[in-house]
Amino acid sequence: MEFSEVYCFNCKKILGRYNTKFYSEDRINELVNTTYSTHIRNGHQVNIRKFEKN
């Protein structure tokens, strides 16, 4: 399965993990802008990265 995870470099932790089968890249970007907006406003670097789980 392929997942996209939202990672904060400042906190060094995964904020969320989303299955790419159910969440498109546009939907994940929308979630980041709404759900994790406090991290972004506080100057944290939030990144979306993909990984595959066997």
C-alpha cells in the first residue's frame, strides 16, 4: 500500500498518514492547509512525503 504522510521537520514527528487510494494529492494538500495550519503559522516546515508499506 502506498501512503502519504504529513511530517513536521521542527517537531520531528508525523502529523498524519493518508492512504493514496482514498486521498488524492489535492485532498491531502487541502487537509494540510486546514488541519495543520497552526503548525504552518508558527513557522514550522510541514512536508508531504510518500512511502510504501509492504
